[in-house]
Amino acid sequence: MPEQTTPQEQQAATRRRWLTLAELLGVAAVAISGLTLWDSHNDRVREREDKAAAAQKASTRSATLALRGTPDREGDVIALAPLGETQAIQGQTIILPTALAIAPVETTGDPRIEADWLADGLKRARRETGAPDRSVGDERLPILIVTRYLADGTLHEDRALYDLGYALDGQFLGSSRLRIRGLSLVARISAANGSAKLDARWRQLHPKAKPKP
């Protein structure tokens, strides 16, 4: 016959079962709390990483210069300004192709390009390639612009090759007038190969005419 248990023994067994269940619930609560803390820690780590990446991206963007050129109504001067709102140009050096035989032009506090700086040398260099003194539509003159500028309180220097859009309009007595149209970025370049790339770009845009047979 199976051994019978007394009421007191049954009550003790019930208490033991409840104690085991309470222990299991306690362990589960501790595990859930640990997982919650781990998730919270990971969220904070990811948030810090996201903020750091965003700050790095913003810093890189602010330190990358792109110039906008705005010509005046007559095309005599093109004003230069950074596209970035946090950037401030301190000075520039405008370097022209060797074929123009024009010394680099320095500007301070008033970034710009004036047609008078270029006109004579450009027309002479065009004639040497066999090009006419008047243009049909927009032409492009490669220029190297070295810009010293502030971004977030730090001084930077940018070297970039740009195409300066221009036109040569006919005037009275057969002369032509240089009018500046706009500015477009070609490439950023190093100090070591800047002049070579500038002259190569000039030859590409203004090739010498082949002699007639």
C-alpha cells in the first residue's frame, strides 16, 4: 500500500513548491532586469557613436570648400563665396595657365575675379592657338584657386581647379570684350601637380588649330 502522508507533511510540500516557484520568478526577474540594463547600455553606446559620427561628418563637411561664383550684370567681375555657411574666406591666390603669361593674383577680404586681369593675356593666348578674338557661346578658362578660409574657427587651405566661363563679344572697331559668365569646380589638386594639371586643362580646352595644308 502507498505510504500515506499526514496533513502536516502535505502542507510542508506545498510550501516547498511555492518556494521553488518564487525562486524561479526571482531568477527570471533578475535576468529580465539584466537584459534591460544591457539594452539600455547598448542604446547609450549607439547614441554616443551616432552623435560622434554625425559630428565628424559635420566637421568634414565644414572643412570641405566649394566656391560659388556670382558675376555682376556686365560680366566685369565675378564675386566668389563659399557654399558652406560656416566658412569665411580670408584670402585667395588666383593662378592662371602659363600660356596667358599673367602672374598670380592675390586677394584679401574681397574674393573675386576681374575680367581686366585676364582679358589681354587670354586674347593673346587664344590667338596663339589659332582661335578667333570672338567666341561663339560660352568658353571655359581653367584657373587654379588657392583659398585660405576659416571653418569652425580653424584655418584651412584648399587648392582646386575650376573652369571660369567667359565670352568674347564683338565691339566697335573690331575689338572684343571679355565677359565673365560663371564658375564650376573641376577637381581638387595637390600643390605638387597643380600647375601641370592647370596647363593640361588649358591645352584640352584650347587646342592649337592644325595648320592648313
